[in-house]
Amino acid sequence: MFEIIYEPTGKLSAFDESLQALQRVYPTVVILSCDDNGYTPQQLDKILQQSSAKILGGVFPSIIYNDQLFNQGSLLVGIHNELDIQLIEGISQKSATEIDEEVEGHIEGFDDSVKTMLVFIDGLAKNIGESIDALFDNYGLSCNYIGGGSGSLSFIQKPSLFTNQGLLKDALVYAYLTANSSVGVRHGWKSIMGPFEVTSSRGTEIQELDYRPAFEVYKEVVDQFSEQPINQENFFDVAKSFPFGVNTLTDEKIVRDPILLDGSSLVCVGNVEEGSYVDILQGNKDELIAAAKAARDASYNNKTFEDEIVLFIDCISRSLFLGDDFQEEVEAVHNSKKPLIGALTFGEVANNGKEYLEFFNKTAVVGHIGHG
Amino acid sequence: MDKSALQLALYEISISIGNSFDLDKMLNEAVKVLLSRLGCSGAAIYQRSGGVDKLCYAKPKVIIKNERYLQAYRQLLEKRQIQKTGHIELLIDGDYYYLFDLKNYGHLVLTKSTHAMQPITLHALAKINLKLVTAIRACLDHEALKFSQAKLEQTQSLAKIGSWEFDIQADKIWWSEETFNIFEIDANQFEASYEGFMDLVHPEDRDMVNDAYQKSLCSTEPYQIEHRLLFEDGRIKYVQEYGGTEYRDGQAIRSIGSVQDITERKAVEHTVSQRENELNTIIESLPLTLFVKEAKELRFVRFNAAGEKLLGRDRSELLGKNDYELFSKEHAESFIQQDRETLATGEIRSILEEEIDTPNGTKLLHTLKVPINDESGQPKYLLGISEDITERKERQASLQLSSTVIENLAEGIMICDADNRLLSVNPAFTRITGYTADEIFGRKPNILKSGRHDQSFYHEMWNTIEITGTWQGEVWNRRYNGEIYPEWLSISSIRNEFGEVTNYIGVFSDISTIKENEAELRFLAHHDPLTQLPNRVLLNDRIEHALLQKERSKGMVAIMYLDLDRFKTINDSFGHPYGDLLLQTVAIRLQDALRHEDTVSRVSGDEFVIVLEDLKSADEAGVVAQKILGVLAEPIALGEHEVTITTSIGIAMAPTDGDEPVLLLKNADAALYRAKDMGRNSFEYFSSEMSSSSFETLFMLNGLNKAIENSEFVVYYQPQVHMDKGRLTGVEALIRWLHPDLGLVPPGRFIPIAEESGMIVRLGEWVLRESCKQMKAWLDNGTPVEYVAVNLSARQLLDKNLIDMVKSALADAELAGKYLELEVTETIVMKEESYSEVLNELKALGIRISIDDFGTGYSSLVRLKHLPIDKLKIDMSFIKGVPDNEDDSNITQTIINLANSMNLSVIAEGVENEQQAGFLQNRGCLHAQGYLYSPPVPVTDFEAWLNRR
């Protein structure tokens, strides 16, 4: 049983009232909130710490309720059972091994009854790839994952995760759900050239493609398709239309958004493994929207249970790319009588079917969640 | 599945295997890519050891807890028998499980939850697994190799042995870690090379090292060599190398070798050999004969150079011989008997005198014989050390004679050797100096030095002795008991036949009695026998000295002529003995009243002359004269009688009244007569202006005495403010004298007189008490004054009762110390170390200490740091100049910085206008006092000022 309150004003008092109302009834509250509300730890910490309900959620540039996109206000979802919520703080400062050890410390409370894992991570933190890997290394595919990266379009890392400890930054928070779920993941970006072997990379930085400086190869391809030649100055504007696609055995490649040119290296959102193969992708409006709908369909068709709510995690860069047409994508996904809640995120977390868990970029993730 | 995608996936899996020698890391990477690229939900690796399968790796980790998976794995392992396909497949509850053989290591199990793997994938996986097996083996081998290498390196490091290999055909050199360590080359930065090694070899050893290797290469024989390494910082290491070469078909294939750091061993060897050399040098340099005989046949096995010289033979003629072969039978028997007894007893034997025949005649020796045993305690050697005492014996005999002669002389006699060390003294010496012969033996006569003669005196004395052989004269020496005495001393040097001085002989007589008589005569020539005061002769001398001194110090000198009024009457009435007693008493009182450096002289009958040196003004002489009139006016006891006398004094000042002793005395005498004419019991200056100025001083002094009783003093208060906030902080208490006739007397006129006369102590106490009472009143009625600042003079600081007085002033006013601030001027406080103790005691009462007139004196920062002060008060002379005068501005800024750096507060005094205030504020001085705010005003005016604000 769910209950959704959409608080449209973004006012602190209204938020507090909504939370109070839900926590009187529900032992867990999931919160999706807009960055424009300007909530600070000083305002929220006391409220969250004193809350009788278990809390998790994030602050995002925009939130989605049914077929509407909102830049202000919050969605508060009361969940009828008490979720087991895990928190790992300071991920930017921790090594992959430290994060892995901390996650391993949490698997004690995990059992076959857990069907779904709700994951929120500070989308502007370092070590996101390592954190998602740690989740998979420990939990594997014994459940479905769905979630995304929180944060602000100002790209300033600030507290953006709702927890019972307060509004936190630089953390990973996840909860075990016994509810059944099905997940669909699609992006719609198509390969224009590739594959190229990643012959040198470090974390999120692609240094060489096919043994040549990465930017040299990238520019060679992009300049053939872009209206203007790509260079240091216009890099972000041009590159947002030409992401990388990491090859996998699944239907779709995993998108990696290059956001920064560092010398001849390309810095992406999310790790790119050395030895992997990447294509250079391009998208258009129709294919992107069709992909979002396909994600919804895939999830819908896979489900073997009665769903109660639809969760739509969509990448903020898709909305920036689609502009006004983004409303069409929302409407394409909200194709049901069931309530839909969602957010525009900095990176999406999901397992693509019963396969590997990934941190996606520029991707639409749709989850149908049942009663449980 | 898309075939090209499958190819890519398998390729990625394949290249991810075996990328690391770290087993855990390698498996982690391999499994991660297996799961992600094949879409598996689990992977596990079982290690088979001793017939048991042990799950040693699982991904995701949650599998280990998942009984469903573990059960399936167990089922698979039970089947184990791998089919031709290279794997076993099992479908349980919709999940597909695959078991692959990892040869001797164990098994890999993969789980796929959605659908079965395609046969082509499984086929490829079986092949890929072979690579995985190899990779696992490589990791394990690598680990074992690393372990054994680490052990080898540890052993090499402990033994400081490094190893090397030279692949001759590939021209490649390899060094072990310890080799790098020995060569002090960073393995991370430099590769092993023959050139690198040769660069390190000491340039003088390079050819030898190269030759050794080349020779070994040609001869096919291994080589061993020791050589040096020279490091950039000049250090040298010794290394020992062993090397050899392997040959195949007569062709050199590979050279191997070891290099060991033997620097420490070399150092030990070097030390041992050095010590041996040193010991030999010592033995050979000994002026004593040293010989060693073997214990069995008592043949000589060692002789030193002195021994050769004594016996007049080369040691080659001595070694291996016994005593019979070298000496007369009689001597030889004696020597051998002594040797045997020494060896038998095992104790050192001292033979005080033994004769021995030498080419230079018979010599007398003092010999020590020392038995030396071997490790089992058996006699091994006999060590002998002999001193030739022939000459000493002869000298002793000669001296014996001399000493008998001098024993009975009345004059003190001392005999020294050529080094002027005392060999002998006679009883008269002991009687005069107090030193016994034992105490003084071997010491130099300068032990008797009194310090009265300078270096040149002795220099001249010894010079004369050197040239003429004798000297005589008067010498002041010091007895054992410390008493200094004069003696008449004759010194003669004694020379041997070669003209070399062998001895010095001093003969002296004590002439202290004669000298004492002389001194008494000299005193009488310069002093008055009755009063012991300097007489006219010495007085003249002193005046001249004072005038000379004045030239240097630019001060003044006062000559005071004193005459006791009506002394003749007393003398006549009571008789001369009483008159003498009176004069003696006057002499004592005068001396007591004056400073040590002043001179009092009795020039005739009842006339005295006083010389005061180093005066700043003529007024000071007046103050002293007044004091003398006071002390002589006190009644004087003359036996059963008591008389009162008066005195008249005439004062002449140099340089104003003259610069010659005679003229000054004459002028003082003239002034004396004027004083007598004026009615006695008074003093007069020779110059009339001085008398009038002195009159004012006296007038003030008298007035001051009465002013306290007559309540003529008042305390004025000047506010101190915080410029930024305009708030009153405290007040400075300033004394004012409201004279009934003169009106308000400026402090500049009476404070110096009060200081000079000592009145300042009473005056200071009065101000302090008044101020404390006023402060208490302000506290009680809520007037916002935070503290009262009171000035403390140098005289007060010296006063032993100061602390008690301050305590009592606070107690009487019921005022806490924190409301009181005491201001001390910089010049005073810097002068005396002892003031800091007084200030500390004041501080302990809670009182704050402020340094007044800061900047005018020369402060020592070190001292300032150790003084318990709270505040610096910038002198008003600097404030006057700011902001226009650059110097004043800079000094003011410096004082502010100083105060800040020492955490002291700072206040400016004499602030008169807004420009000054603005300047101070900008520079960080926020507290001020001055006419800009208020002049010093009576308490009522101050309170009115405060109310207006």
C-alpha cells in the first residue's frame, strides 16, 4: 500500500506537514524533492532526525508526478512496511575496497525475501561506479535495482539525500523492498561509428581509443556529424549529442556521457573499463522518446504481478536534449491508470533485466512495483 | 545472440584473464567480466585440496549465504565427471548452473538465471577456462616465487651480500635488491649496468676490478677480489666480490657473482692494526727501558729504543739472548733470581736500585718486573720496565748538603728548579709565609703572589735575573692566612757548567713591621689626628680631584666652609677634652649626613670644609647645607653634659665661583662670614643670586612640610577615554598644591624639591590614599569610572614599606586592587632589576601597572617582556608631533605595534586635537587622555564633565 502526497509549494512548513501526516500512518516515507525548494540541512536535519518513519530519497532538478514535470515541490510516498535502509557516507573519500567492505557489512540483513532495492546516490560524488560495483559484488542479481543520482543542475555538490540522519551529501543510501518489481532500461541512442577499443582509461577518464589519444579519435568521428567542429570551447555543447556507448551482450549499449575535455582525455559520467569496446552514438527526438516507451513496455511486459506504482527514473540530460519535447517522453511512459512518480537524475541505477547492474547515463529507467 | 557481440564479449573475457599475478585481483577481474559480459547471476570457484572442495571465491558475495545456490553447487560437484563438452550443466528451479574443470586447482561454477547458455558460448568458455587455469597457476607460482625471493633477499640483506648476473650474449645485467642497496642505487630509477657499477668503483681500483673479471673470463677460473666503492659524498665502502662464468661449447654464456659489503670488517681490521701501531709507537717512545723475556728460558724477546740506548747495543744483538750472555755473571744471577721469584709469586716486583754495567759505565736502575700469564694462568712472559736513576741519585746527594746549610738561617729561603718549581724551603720560609714544605713542594712561588704588583713588575724582575743572574727588591706577598705582607727578596739563578739554569734561590726577610710604621706616618701626614678626617693637605688634593672630575661629568662642585658658632665658649667652659669630644662628634655626624663620595675635612680648630661632587645645581648644595644645619642642631652629649651648637656655612660653587681650590676656599670662607653676619645658624652662597634661588627652595621645602597638615594639596583627575566608543575608561590622579599665598603652585616647581628631599614618599602616599577613597566613592555611587591611575615615584619604589602602604591604602578605602593602576616612568623601571620584584608584588594585589612617558627612555625589550606590566602610555612629546612629524608618527606607530605584539594595552597622553586622535585610532591606539577630552580637574568638575557627556 502506497500513499503519495504531492506538495507543490516547496515551503518548509508544507513539507513538514506532509511528512507529519504520512509518518502518522506509514512506517517508511520515500521523498523525491526539487532542488529549487532550496532545502538546507539546517532546515531539515531536525525534522528528519525526529521523524518516527524510516526515510530515504533525494533532491533532483525536477520531479515527475503522473504525466507532469515539476521544478518545485516534493513527492512524499508513504510505504506501509518498515524498510531496512542502509547508508554509506563519504564515498568520495573511500577506496573501492573500503566501500566494498562497508556494503559487505550490510548483507547480513539481506535474504530471499528482498525482491527490489531502491538506490539513491549523490550524483555529483566521486566513486559512483565503485559504489554501484560494490552493490553488485555483494548482492548480485538476487533482486532488482532501481534508482538514480541526486543533485543540482548548478553542479555544486551539496546535501541532496534524505535520510533519518538528515539531509546528506557524498553518500549512498539504499533500501530493501520485499515488493516485486520489473525493470525496463532503454536509451534510444544509436551507434554512428565503432567499436573502438578503450586501450587506456582511468576511472571515468578515457585516455586512449585504439592506441591513439581519445579526443583525436572522438573528434574525427564527431566532426563528420556535428554542425560545428568540436573543440575545447564548445566541447560540452557538442558532446552532449554524441555520447559513448559501451558494448555489452544486451540489446542496448551502456551510454557514457563525455562532459569534460582534459588535454586529450575525455572525462565521462561513470567509469569506462580499460579493455572494453565503445561506439560513438547519436540520438534524435523520436528514437529517444520511443526508447522511453520501450523501457516502459519492457518492464510492463516482464511483470508477473499486480503493480501498484510506476517509478520513472529519467536522465536530466535527456530532458536538456529534448527540451520542450520532453513532455512527450513523460506522457509516453505514463500510459497507465497506476500512479507514476519519478525524477530527472544524474545517472540512473538499474539492472537491465536479470543481468548486470549498471550505472547508466542518458537513459530512461522504468520500474513497475507491486505490493509486498 | 548477435554473433559479433558474443565474439566481443568472449574477447573481453579472454583479455581480462591473467592480467595480474595477484590471485584475488585476477579472479575478481575475470569473474566480474564473466558476469557482466555473459549476463550471469553468480560465479564461484572451488579449490580442491586433500579430496575436499572448498569455496574460496564467490561473486556476488551474497551467494555464500544463499543455500539455493550452494545446494546446486554441491550437486554439480558431486557429478564432477566432466563431459566431452568440457562442462557439466544442471537446471534447478529455472536457474542454469555450469561446472567447469580448473584442472588441479578445482572448479568454476557459473549461474545463469534467465536462459541457458548457447553451446557455442559454453564451448568457448571451456577454452577460456584453460587460460584461467594457467592464470591461476601463474598467480600461485608467482606467489611462491615471491616468497622464496623475499626470503633470499632477506638473507642477503642480513649478510649484506648481493648477487648479480650478466647475460653475456644479451648484454643484460641483473642485480638483486641487496646489490642495489650496497651500490646505493635506487632500483626504481636506474637499471643495473656495468657502467653504473664501474662509475662507483674507486678510480684507483677500476683497472684491478676490470682485469680480475677479464682474466677470469679468459682463464675460465672463478675470481675473488676486494676493492673500494667511492660515493659522491666522498664515502668509501669496501666490497668483496666472487664471480665466475658459465660456458657452453667454449663460449661464455653468463657470468654470475656475489658482492658483499665488508666495510665494517675492514674498519675493525683497520682499528686493530692502528691500535697495534699506536702501542708500538708508545713503547718505542717511552723514556724507560722496556724489555720482555719468555718465561721458560728467560731469553729476551723484546726491547725498546730506550733499552737499546741504555745498553748501547742494537736490539738484534739483544733478542734471543739471556742475561748471562749480556751481563756479568754476578749481575746476571741477580737478575735471573729476581725474574724467577716474580714469575713464581705472580706479583709485580719493584727493585728500587739495581746496578747494571753498560758501555757508559755502571748505571743505577729502578726496575719493575711484571709476570704475564697465558690463558691457562701459566707464566708466559716477564715484562720489565727500568728507569735510569743514576743522575737523580747524584743530585739528591748534593741537595742534601744544601738543605742542611739553609736549615738554620733566619731569612726565608726557597730553592726552585729550572722550571721555577719549589724543591725545598727552610723553616724560616714556613714561619714567614705559613706554608709548610710539603704544602708547597712542586709548586711555583707565585702561589705567594698578593696581586699588588702588575705583570710588568715581574717581567722586569725576571728580565734582570736573566741578564744579571740576580735581583733584589721589595715584594708584597700573601701569607697562607691571606694576610698581605712586604718582604725584601733576593733571587739568584744557579747555572751548571753548560750555562744552563738549574735552580733559582730566593732569600727574603719580612719587612712588614717597618712598613706599618711608614704607613702610620703617611696617614698622619694627610689626616687630622683628632677626628681622623682629611687635613688641609689631603683636602686640597680632593678638591683638585673633584674639579677634574667635574670637567668630565659637566656637573658642579660645592665647597662648603663650616664654622661651629660659639665653639670657643664651650671649649673654655668645659675644658679641652670636652672640646675635642665635641669636634669628634661633629666629624662623625657630618660624615653620616653626607654621601660616601663627598669629602669632610677639618682644616683648623672648629672649622670644617666639605666638598660635594657631581651636583646638578647649586640648589642641591643648599639642601645638603640645610640638612647639615639640622643634624648639628641636635643636642650633643659630652660626658654628663649635653650641649646644643649651631653652625654657619658658606658655599662656593665651581665653576661659577671659581675653578681653583684656593679661590674656591677663599670664596666659601667669605660666604661663611656673610652667614655669620646674617645671624648664624644659616648658610650663604658666595653668589647672591644663588642665595635667593636657594631661598625659594627652602621656602618650598618648609611649605611642603606644612602643606599636608594644612590640607593645601588637592587631587585633580584627568579622564582617560576609549576613542572609538567615546566611553570613559579611567582617570589619572594628579596632585596640585593650593598655596595660601602663592595660589596654585605648578607641579614642576614643587615635585622636584619633594623628590630631592624625600618628601615625595609622604606626598605619594597621600595622593594614593585620596585616590583610593575617591575611587571607592565613585564605585559606591555608580559613577562609571573603571579605574584610577596614580603615579609612583622612584623613591617610593625604593621604599621598603611601599607594599604595606599600598595594601593599607586599599584596605582603608575598602577598594579592590583591580580598580587601581600604578604609573611608573619608563626611565625608572628600566634602571633597576629589583623593581620588577616590587611590581610583581603589586601585581599580586590585582593592581595594574602602566609604564608612563613610554618612548622617552631606552627600553630593553627583554626586560620589558619580563616586567609584569599591563599598559604602555605613549609620551605626550610624540603625540604633539603626530601626524605631521614623520619621526614622531613612526615612533608612535612602533610603540603601538610593540604593545600589540606583547599583548599590552596602549594609551596616548597629551591628545589635544582631532587630527591626533584620528591618527591614533587609525594606527590601532584606541585609548587616550588629553585636553581634547578634558584637562585635569577637581573632582566636582570631573563629575560635572561626566554628567555633560
